[in-house]
Amino acid sequence: MFPNLFIIYIIYIMKRFILLVLLFVLSFSLSSETGEKFLFDSINLEDGLSNLSVSSIQEDSQGFLWFGTQSGLNRYDGYEFEVYNQDPFDQNSLPHGLVQTLYIDDDDIIWIGTYNGISRFDPGTSLFTNYEYSTDNKNSISNNVVTAITKDNKGQIWVGTLDGLNRLDPETGVFTTYFHEEGKSSSLMNNLIRTLLTDSEGQIWIGNHKGVERYDQERDEFIHFPYEEGGSSSLPSPYAMKIIEYDRDNLLVGTWDGGLSIMDKNTGRCENHSFADNRIYALEIDKDGKIWVGSWGGGIFVFNPEDNSSIHLKTDIHSENSINSNNIYSLFRDSTDILWVGTNGAGLNFLNYQKQDYLFLSHDSINSNSLDSGKIYAICEDSTKKIWVGIYNAGINVYDIETDLITRYRHDKDDDSSLSDDIVNDIVLDDDGNIWISTNSGINRYNRKTDSFERYYFTVDIDDYSKATYNYMMVEDGFLWVGSYYSGLLRVDLASLEVKSFESVYDDPETLSDNLVYMPLRRRNGEVWVATNKGLNRLNDDGETFQRYLLDRNNPEGINNNTIRVLMEDSLGRFWVGTGGGGLNLYNDEDDTFTHLTTRDGLSNNFIMSVNEGGDGNIWVGTKYGISIIDINTLRISVLDREDGITSMQFSTGAYTADDGTVYLGAVSEVSRFGTKDIQVNSIVPRLYFTGIEAGGIPLSGFSPYLEATDILLDYGKSFYLSFSYVALNYLSPENTIYAYKLEGYDSDWIDAGERRFALYTSLPPGEYVFRVKAANNNGVWNEEGISRRVVIEPPLWRTWWAYSLYFLFLVFIVALISFLGINRVRKQKLIDLEKARSDLEILNYKNEQLSIKDYLTGIYNRRHLETLMKKEFARAQRNETYLTVIMVDIDFFKLYNDTYGHVKGDRCLIEVVESMSSTLNRPNDVIARYGGEEFCIVLPDVKPDGARKIAARLLASVETKGILHSGSPFGFVSVSLGFVSSIPKPEDNNEYFLKSADNALYRAKREGRNRLEEEVI
């Protein structure tokens, strides 16, 4: 008997195991077949989220997101969180820190379900109204643990709890309660409510631990759709955890240990779908109609109802773009179609539909078939569709897409048929399909039959092959045009291999402007252009002489940089010139001028590494910091960076456009691939709001997105300092949102604020103004209408109407007195002049006071005022035991910069560095001051070490991104070194100690090589 039972038990276990394996394989195979990749960004405590368990997500009508967490309510604008939590001594606060559910009604009232009842929050007034269970009040809520909330079409709030269903009348504050009653079939099936829904027809649906039921409003009773054990068309589990509306006739029901059910509203019949983990806790429908099923421990299943397939999304410790946890607490799709995921214990994720997996080839130290390590200098697709990749100091890797294998070619000093040098600069095809490779030691032609290379040294009178360094090449009409490193431009007849050399002659302006040639290009009109290290050149019609284009600072329509790196002609015949520090120059054939596109116009960086045209005609620009895409029709520039899925921000010269329009861009040890269909453009016009206004250093009240806008009326005394802060909602890439503002009546034109979210005005004269703000999202889509506020600054007492009336009466009196007594008119004029001088003196004194605390050149605080502010912030941090961060910044090789470019250019450099760093400081109480010369000090109150490291890194990157050319620096651009300290001041510390510690870290950064940051731990 026992053996038979044992065998049956083993068979049962094996069946269960095989079923789980099949489910896993099915999930994996479906994911692989679709090829669809889901890339998530994450938000956690370091970003300001108050707790890592996010139980509920909602969006209000203004576009702000609200998160219910286990440590309070959070409002998010894409940049910052505003957290509302429990204060036991404040009745107007959240009743409990653990928020279980949220519901936002049509009036933007936030209904919050907590572990101590339900709370009504008005974001316009910031007032909480709390409803708690009371044994002494029969009209109170039935239980304090609130699990679900909805609102019916009569304005009544329905509240599900762990013990009973409640209906709240918001006008009276009275609850009507519903419970399960034994023997009464029309009562609730079960008192433990898990989910509530008001569907599009106004019907109220309840999910509990017996199944699903619908409330009949006319009869005040419940219609049941229970779980039936063994029922083929009923719910597969009694535990209905989540209900959402699928369409007019069907609901989606997620059950615990039962999976997903598509339930007919009228009959209750269910179409059930099972997954690898059926503990369903959250449901949502994405913009493509796919159903997102969140499980408690098994991650997310993206279910496609068209073919009943699903993709299994789980956390992956090896990927920063996977979901943070497999315990899914909440799912939500916002009005811009972003899919948000709240986890239990791992924070937030959101599906960034703009972020793509662009990585095509990369180096992997544990994968012998991966790309070799090094900068990608050349990319080419041969006639067999294999991808040739030239890698600095690593020769050539040839990738076969069909076999997924890489063939490597390296230099072998003992083999003359090997590659002549491992530093490969360019790879091109001639008209016969031959592959030509330029290296740092000769040119190679690949022989496909022998799988070997033939070497050529075309430089005239060469005496050292190591000097036969060749850069870019082009093939036109049987000629190979070669840019060399030392010997100018070479033209090689491919039939005879005869070479014609074009070299620079020092005193002959009709020769090439420089012998270091980066790239030749022949345009479709027959013109040959040459990019050199010192200027752009065009070969004249005589085929011998050149027209030079050099930087002329007195000619704003000329070329704007002498280092010409890249040339490209697009399909419309436009000629693009990429420079090493001046961005892009677009040549105008009609008048022989240039249009300049730089970071001011939206380029990610001014140092251009490659320019290619994609299959849709748009221009792809690889730079030293990110990718810029120029719209073919409007010349509008959008930027791809890490937020879009770019893994490396610094690109190399290797770039190629394949026949199908695919663009390949090389970086360090990797190649990215961009098909035009991959790019998801953020076309959402960002919504703009004011977040605060300060006058005379005092915040003005009443500036809420939820309140009607009113005019700003200011006394003259408060107009000396007027600041506006604002925000544009862009959750995909808020850090790439840009702003512009204008004070009508004062500013003559729009002011480009970049990423800065505040504007400051001082010493505004009395009058009426309108402050306007507009913003563009990360793809350059502008909210041109923007937002505005009317500002009225009242005149001082001595400029009011009644003051003028007094002046008039006084004047009449004086005239009458003069007429009567014959008083000297000169005396009267002196009295008037004296009054005016006194008024002017008051204004001058105020301006002098402002000048005494500001640095005259950069406009930021000077060292003397810094010491005053530092003492105050240090004392406050010491008193309150809060963190204080001090960052010391020094411009690298600045003396050499002044010596090279002059002090006028040096002053401009200081101003640009300050502007770059100031744009990264978002809080009004952050202080930046000029400490002396090219050294600056930044004081950040209430910033912890993790935040300090992020801010310091952004400061470092902001200056590098500015791309200020510095030929005397080993980096080629102006950089800074940073040292910082972040700590809670001890009682025995003083502010000089903090400054000295930050200074020590700064000089350690300079000793370690500059263009870096160091931290001093105290």
C-alpha cells in the first residue's frame, strides 16, 4: 500500500514541476519571440520619495502625480517631492503615515485611505479633514483600515475597509455602513473589501474575499458574482484583489492565486488566464491595449488579449533598466501614457517609452565573442552586410549579423599580409566593393579571396612608415581621396595607384590651410572640400589651388571655429561642417556664408565627432557628450542621452549610415544602432505652473496650481528683490526640460533660462508688468502659450497721486507767495532739487549696498558676503543638527587660459563657468560665491553626503558640457576641480574648519589630475 501511495505522490510532484517549467519556458519564449524590450527608470529615497513601499498612484487634473506610501502622501512634479505625513500634535495633518489607497475626484480632492481611517485633502488649501472609526459614533466609518475608495455619480464616497463597506456623504460627514448578514442574500458576501470601481456607466463594483459583486443603487442591495469551486466560467479564486474596467461590457479582475479574469458584466462569466505567479495585486491597461498584471512576488506579466500571449518582466540585478522588485504594489498609466509601477520595498519604476536598447555591439570581458575594447574610430557595412569596426589599438572586428560571430584582424609584425597597424582610422568601400582601411601606418586593401591585406604607403618622399598616418578617406569616380596626418590631402588613382599630393605651403594662401587633414568630401556639384586642423578648404576649379575658410572674429557669418573635424552633404544638398568646439556650421551656397548651430540652439555639445543622415533624412550628430538629432525640415534639435537609453555619452569618430537608413555610432568599446522607427518622440506639450513667488525675500501666499490666478500687488519697498519659480511637468526627462521667460514692460526679449526654474529681478521701477514663462520638453516641443502673472508695483509715497496733489498745492502756494512777497524763484528750485537729490541718494545707497555683497564681474556673491552667509548657515546647521555641504571649485589651468586668450576672454570664461554651475543649483537658499580669482565656493544647507556627491558631479559635468575651448588644457576644454565636505557640524567645529576641509579636498582633486571631484570626510 505505502509504495503505491509514494509513487502516486512522486508522479504528482513531477507533474507540478513539469507544469512550472512549461510555464517558465512559455513565458521566456513569448518574450523572446516578440523582441519587445521594456526599459524602466527608477525613483527611490535619494530622489525624495518618502518611502520605498508605494501602495497607490494617482494623477490629478493638473498633471501632478500622487503616491501613497508607508510613510505618508507624496506629490511629484518630475523634479521634487512634496511630502505630507502625520503630525500627532496637528489635527490638520494626515491621520496615519501608512497610506493604503488613494482616489482623486473631479474637483482634485485627494481621498486617502490609511490605517487610521479616511482623509479628505484639499491641495489648494492644504487642509486635511479626517474620518476615523469611533465606538461612540454609529455614523462613523466601520473600520480604520481603509483598503479601497471610489466615488459614485451622486457625489457619494464609497470606502472599503477590512471590516465592511461604507458610503460617506461629504456634505454631512455621515457614513452608511454595509455588512454581510447571515440569511440575507442581498447583503454583502464578505466584509473584507479589497477593491472598488465605479465603471463608465456609473455602476459600483466590489471585490472581496468571496468574489465580485455589484451594488444595485435603486434597490440598495448587492448582486453577487462569487467564486464557485470547480466552476469553469466563474472566478478561479475567491480573493478578488483588483478590479478595473476593460471595456463597456467587461471587467478585468485580478485574484489572489487565481490569475487574471476577463469577466462579463452582465453574466459574470469569466475568461481566465494563468501565469507563472497568480498572486495578482495590481492591474492596468497600457496605451497599446495590453494588460499589465502585477503579482505579489512574480513581477509583471504583460498580457496581449489579441493572441493570449504574455511577456514576463522580473527584476534583474544585472540590469539597471529592469523593475526594482517582483512584489508589485500598484500600477498606473498617467495622462501622457507613462506606465508607473509601485513596488513593496523597492520604490517606483516608470516605463520610459523613449528609452530604447540601442546597444548593438559592446565589449564584455567574460564573452570571447564580444567586441574588442577601445575607442571606435571607424564603422562600415560591406557588400555582404557584415559590419566592419575599426578599434583604436585593437585592429578590426568584423561582425556577421547572421551568425552572430566576430572575426578579428590585428597587426602581426612577422606577417606582411596582416593589417599594417592596430590603430584604424577609417574604412570605406570603392565602386568595385573593395574594402580600404586607413591606419596610423599605411593604407590597407582587403583581399577577400586570400583573407589578407595589401599595404600601401602613398605619402610622397616618406622616410618613416610610422609617419604614414591616414585619417578619413572617400572614393569618387575611380579616385581614393585620403586625408593624412602630416602630408595634407592625397588623391590616388585606383587604376594606376598614381598619387597627387596637395600640401600646405606656409606663405602661399592658395594652398591648403594645414597639413593635418581630417576629412575630404566631394559634393554632388563636383566641389571638393577639405577639413583640416586649421580651417576649411575648397578646391578651386583649376584643380590646384584652394579657397580657405578661417575664423574671423569680425565676421559673424563666417565659419566659427578653425578645427574642422567632419564634413557631410545631406540628401537635400545641404553641406554640414562639424567643428572641434564650435558646434555645427551649415554652409549657405547662395551667399558663401555659414549658419551656426551650437549648444545655445540645443546641441548636446559643441565638439562634433560625427555627422550622418538617417533614413528619414534627419541629421544625427555624435558629440563628446551625447547625441543630437536635427529635424530635416525645421532644424529643431532634440537630444538623446542616458535617459533615452544611451549607455555611453562620449562618442568617437566611428559612424556610418547603412543602405537601409540605419545609423551606427561608435563610442568607447561599444557601437549603438539607431533605426528611425526606434525613436519615440515626446510630443506632449509640457504643462506649466508657478510654484512660488518671493518679494523682498518673503514668499507670497496663494500661489497654488489649484487656485485661481490673481494679480501680484507689491509695495515699492518689496520690488528691489522679486523672484518667480516655476515648473513644467515632464516625467520622462525633466532634467532636459528648458525654459524661457520674459517680464513684459522690462525685458525687450525672451531670456533663455536653460534648465533653471526661477527668475530674479532687482530694483524694478514702479509700474505694471506681466511675467511670462514658456517651456520645451526634452524633444524641443514648446508650450508657447506658457503661463503669466500680472505684477503691479505701487509707487513710493512721494510718487503717489495725492503726493503729486500736495506738490501741486505747494507749488501754487509758492507761486502765490512769490507773487505776493517777491520771493526769489531760484530758492524754490533749490528746494525741489534738494528733495529729488535726497530721493536719488536713498536709491543709490540701496544699490551700493547690493554692489557691496556682489562680485562685480560674475554677479554672484563676493567672499565677504559669503563669510557672513557661511557663519549663519553653519550656526543654523550646528543648532538644528542638520547637514551642511560646502563645495570648493577651481578652474583648471586658468592662468594658462588667460595667457592664451587674453583677460577679456578670461573674464567671459569666468562668467560662463558661473552660469553653468548656477543652472545646476535649484534651491533658492543654495549659495554660490566667488572665493577669489578663479576659485568659487558653494554652500548647500540641508544636503546630505549622497545628495552632495550628485550635485558635485552635476557641477563638474555642467562645466564640461559647456565645451569652452582651452587649447592649453590637456582635456581640450575648460574644466574644473571640486572638493567638498558634507557633515553635521559638531559643537567644537567652526565654519573656517569646514571651508578648510573643502579646500583640502579641492587641492587633492588638483593633485590627482584635475577635472575631478574629491570628498573630505570629517
